[in-house]
Amino acid sequence: MTDASKPATATPVAGDPPLLDAHLLVDRGTFSLDIALRIAAGEVVALLGPNGAGKTTALRALAGLQPLTDGHLTLAGTDLDRPARRTWTPTEDRPIGVVFQDYLLFPHLTALDNVAFGPRRRGVDRRTARATAQAWLTRVGLAEYGRRKPRQLSGGQAQRVALARALAVDPALLLLDEPLAALDARTRLDTRAELHHHLTAHPGATLLVTHDPLDALVLADRLVIVEDGQVVQEGDAATVTARPRTDYVARLVGLNLYRGRADGHDVHLADGFVLTCSDRHIGDVFAVFPPAAVALHPRRPDGSPRNTWPATITGIQRHGDNLRVQLDGPITVAADITPAAAAQLHLAPGEHVWAAVKATETQAYPA
């Protein structure tokens, strides 16, 4: 399929022309990637999706490690990969910096020489490259660590060296591949805040590839969700979290999601179950409510205008300070309740309960 025969699936960035304008078409036989990415200068975009969605393929295509089958990859007005015109720029000649998940620092080089490697590779003399590297180590708070080898660095320090190495070449595009995944919880919290500071100061475009919604929400200006090689939803964090459009996104943001046909305040689901919502619509809609909105009762509650249905408990897990109860029945539901409430109800897998959700807690929006 040619680039012109199928429209890109992402929405252009408003305002100035995007620094990155890409339609990534990669056919690997058993898997096809077909996504559009447009990122403005100074913008951070998070690419999220389940395992096998195409995130790594997209990153490899941008970095020049995976040639496009079709489409185009244009950065700062220059085509780096456009198969229809036989245009191809090798990885080492692309104005792109990459921070890999495992950082991939050169073990035999010091932190200073790791950071100086990029400028040296691009023809900068040794003294200038090392001066640039020292400046970047200072910027990431590691001015005194230049002589240390990677094995002498903590996880957070190694991550900052990798970031400094990527930024030392003044990249038009910065690629971050799960940059916090290798860190423990405490180090991750501190490093996330530091990374946010450096990304805010980066004048180029940034693509953050992650499966962690918290990393995406804290670090990115915009989210792009991919599933099965396609963009299924994108927008700012508030829009995506408030109105998920797939089960994956709903789980990501912690909402129960259903699709049905609205007739006023009632949403008729495919299996005949009806949810009453606060919003009034006509036609195909999504209906959502948070797990915390689900109340559980040993018997059917009386005298309430809420949605109620019988359910069977299929699982109970700890979820923060509460318990997340998985329910089967006319609809599959996740409910969050306190441990005290669970004890009072004597909840256990296989038990039968009644679930209830107020109409005012259930929202609908066009599908």
C-alpha cells in the first residue's frame, strides 16, 4: 500500500509545522505497523500500548534500525526514510538521540567518555567533545562522576549518563525506550522528576515509549495509544483518561468500559443489559464508571434508582489501600472496596453478591 493510498491515523499538532512528521509503515509478515506520529519542537509525546502493540517497532523505525516498507519519516524538514523515493539515512547519520531501556553504556569507557562518544562520532575533536560531555554531566548532576565506569554507577546515575549521552549530540529527536523501567521504586520517583526537568528544557521533539501510565502522565504533553500496530486513541492526558475508547486504555486509566447504543439516558449493551447514565445521548456510545463507584451488597438493595445486578466474585486482589474485586455476571466489572467492607460482606471467590452503581456515577460519550 502506498503512502498516499491510506491516510495517516494521527492528528497533526496545532500551530507550527511539526518537527517530526512520520507515517510509519512496516510490514514484517506476521505483524504490520501503520501509525502516524507528528511531534512539535519542545513537545514530549508518550507512545503507549500493550506488549506486541508495535511500540518497539516504531522506535526502531525512527532510529533507523528498521527500514520502512512504505510511508515516510521526515525530521526538521528532511526526509530520513521514504521508500517511494528510495531515500534512506543510516542510523549514525540521523540527528537522533536514543536512551535505551538498559542504557547500553559502553562498559570499558568512563561516564565522561560515554557522553563524549556521540560528539566524537560526529567529527568533534577530543578536547571539545570532552568539554561538552563534562558540561552535560554537570547539567544532570554528575559533575564529579566523570571518571567512573558504568559498573561503578547506581541505576539512577547510569540513566542520567545515558540521557546526557543522548542529548550531547543536540538531537532534533530524542527517543526514550522505557527509560525508568530498570529502576527500583524509590529511585524511579526521584529520576522521573529529574527527567521531567531535562525534557522540559529540550528544544527538540521527544518520543517516550513506555507501558507505564504514570511515566506517560507525568512526562508527556500528549499520549498516543497503539494496539495491534494501529493508533487507537490520542490526545492530552485529561482527554484520554476521561474518555477511553478501548479496553486496554480503560484498564490503563482504571475505568470500567462498555459499548452500547444509547436511547436517552439508557445505554443498551450487546447482551441486552441496560445501564442508566447521567448523560443523554442517541446512538452508539461508550459508557464508563470507576471501580470505586461500584457498591456491593449481600442482597438486592431496595428503593434506589441505581443500576443493580447480581454478580459472582471471580477474584480479589490488593489495590493500593483497598481491595479490587473482579465480578462476573451480566457484565464483567471491577469494584474497589475497603478491607473492612470486604470483611463485613465475607467476600470470597465464588460468592454471590449484588452490585450497584448510581446513574450519576456512570458517564456516556459518543463512540
